[in-house]
Amino acid sequence: MVSIGMVGAGQFAGQFAKLFNVHPDVEQVFATDVLPERARELVEREHLAGTFDSFEAMIASPDVDAVAIFTQRWTHGPLVVQALRAGKHTYSAVPMAISEEEIAAIVEAVRETGLTYMMGETSYYNPATVFARQQVADGAFGRVFYAEGDYVHDMDLGFYAAYQYSGGENWKQTASYPPMLYPTHSVGGVLGAIPGHAVSVSCIGVKDDRGDGVFDKDVSQFDNDFSNASALFELDHGGVMRINEMRRVGYPSHIRESRFRYFGTEGSFEQLATISVWQDKHGVTDISNRINTRPSLKHDDPSLAHVAPELRDAFVSGYSEVHDVSRLPKEFAGVPTGHEGSHHFLVDDFVRSVVDRTLPPVNAWVAARYTLPGIVAHRSALQGGVRLEIPDHGDAPADLGVSTLTA
Ligand SMILES: NC(=O)c1ccc[n+]([C@@H]2O[C@H](COP(=O)([O-])OP(=O)(O)OC[C@H]3O[C@@H](n4cnc5c(N)ncnc54)[C@H](O)[C@@H]3O)[C@@H](O)[C@H]2O)c1
């Protein structure tokens, strides 16, 4: 049994607190937030064990074995290292961190402490990724030499409201968060399915022209004026990965916000907003029904009270046919999942890896390979697209004393 401390009780934490709380291997769930009323409200709504006054108090407590970090996207790196160094297993919402140094510090802390670190990458469990991973395992693609991942989420579709809730009156400073520093939903869906990692990149950033103070360098905490960015990566085995991170785009992200294509020498998989097809040298098979998810929750559920209406579709999407739900705890039955069915798998993989002492699929070394390429891509874009090498922390060391889960 394990007890979990939720760090950050904002828009995304609610469904995860609920899932941790019903997981049969979780004893107690606590919450903390720098805005204490948010932690109190989460505890009340989800019937959790209690609050802590601060993150520091939580990681100092012997009552907490593991923390789950759901703070704003640019804050994770230092909190993760502090939690690991305090002896807590750590789950982190994406991204892993926002600099090469922060990522190196997490990898080092995991190696030295031997504790579980898992990045909660929803795209790893995206039905397209799960399907492609299976096709790769079966050899159906032949050699995959080219793949694309797009995170296509327009600012107008919920992000204005989300950043206002998140950032308070200075929200425009943070709403300009650079697209390539949030690369894991696109990179994770490609590298979660095909072998290899990125070794170099050239990226072009598109400067925003809306003129509303978001993506304005003079306002931006990140000195950023790119709202869209496209990057071409070289993979270690000689293949190519193209990644798009789009925040100003006429696309229905409430239908599909991450989409993928994989091309092999024998077969290929391509996705549009509502259609997914498998192709080989003979023809096309429409597999949309296998990939598309069924809703697991209603839009007016109280747990979505703080989630912008335009973002709720992501939180209500349930399983697809390709998900192996037989591996999940029976206590999850009927409990909402989200982001194309991924939430149940994320929570279960983290709990299992802590309790069974196994290495989660998106461990620190994998998370670095999902996150670092975007950080270097952003640097490339700032230099007009110059091709840059991407550092690599390698595979998870075999001597960690844990075995890998099969997701
Ligand atoms: N598909 C996905 O995987 C997905 C989707 C949505 C959000 N996310 C991630 O989830 C995370 C949370 O997103 P959100 O929309 O809930 O953000 P949010 O701003 O609504 O909530 C963050 C909360 O953390 C609190 N906080 C900040 N620093 C803290 C600290 N040091 N100690 C305690 N509390 C602290 C804030 O007060 C706030 O209430 C982000 O990192 C985001 O990237 C991932």
C-alpha cells in the first residue's frame, strides 16, 4: 500500500485524485496548493485524507510515500528533484521540465535514490500510439523510417480560460508558454510507438500576429512570441520524425488534439480528426472504430467545474477498443477517464511501479527523450532553424533493481 500527496489542486488534479483514491493499492490521498482553498475543496469533493499547508510540509511528512505533481507546466523540474531528494516516489504531469539542466538533475536524482519517477504522458496510452506500438511489435510496418506527431490545440479552444484560472491577473505573461517546451503529447505518441530517439533537430517558429498581448515578447515571462512551431528531427536509427506544436490553428481539438502518422517500408498508419486508416501496398483499411473513444463522463459533472467548457471533451473521453482494460483494477470500473482513455492507465502504472518496484514505461530516461528534443527545437527556432544536436541520457540503467512494466 502507498499513500499519495497531490501537489497542486487546479484544473487537472481532480480526476487523478479521484483515481488514486479508489485504487486498491493506495491507502490515503492528501492535497496541497499554494492557494489553500483549492486543496481544501479538492479534499472535500473527493473525500481525501486531508491537506498539508505546503509542498515542503508534505514532502517532510512520513505519512506520504509518493507525490503527484500537478502544478503549472514550467514548475515541475525543481519540485520533482526536491521530492525525490526527500525520499518520495514522484509522478509528474507533463512536461518533465523546461531546461536541459533540470532534466539532467531529475535523471541523476532518480539514479541516486532508486525511487520511482514517472511522467504522466497521456499520448503513451493514446489509442493511435497503442495501435501503432502493437503493429511495430508484430512487424506489420516493416522498417518505420518516418513518423509525425501533431499537438493541435488552438488557444481559443479553452486555453484563454485555463491560463486565466491558472495565472491570475498576470495570466498573459504565462499564456505565452513556448509551444516546443510542451512537446511530449506529440513526441511521446511517436516515440511511444516506434523505436529510437531524436539526435538532431531543425525547427521553425511562427511568430504570432493576433496582437492581443499573448505571445508578446514584452509581456511574456518566457520572452516568447512563437504560437506555432514545426520541427524536423533525425532519429538515431536514421529515420525522420516531424513534430508540429500548434496554438493558433483552425482545427477541432475537442474532437482530437494529438494526431499521428507512421510510415514503414511495408505498412503505414494515418490519422485525421475523425478518421484513422491502416494502409499497405494493397489497400486501405478504415480502423476509425477501433481507435475512436467512447465518452466516460458527462460535461456537467461537478469534477469539471473548474475546467473550461471547451477543454472538457478531453476530460470525458473514455476507452477505445485497442485498450487492454482487463489489466486495470476493477475499482476503476465506472470511474471517469480522459485524454483518449489514458487516465486510468497512468494512475495504475504509477501505483504498480511504486508498489511492485517496477520501472514505469515513461520513466525518467524515456521522459527525457520525450521532452529534451522540444527544448533543443525551441533553441533551434530562436536561431532561425539552425540544426542542433540533442543530448541523450541513454536507456534506463539495468542496475536500478526494477523491471519494466509492459503497458
Ligand atoms: N493531457 C495532459 O497530459 C494534460 C492536460 C492538462 C494539464 N496537464 C498538465 O497538468 C498540470 C496542471 O495543469 P492545470 O491545468 O491543472 O493547472 P492549474 O494552473 O489549473 O493548477 C495548478 C495548481 O498548482 C498550484 N501550485 C503551483 N505551485 C505550487 C506549489 N509549489 N505547491 C503547491 N501548489 C502549487 C497552483 O496554485 C494551481 O492551483 C500542468 O503541468 C499541465 O501541463 C496535462
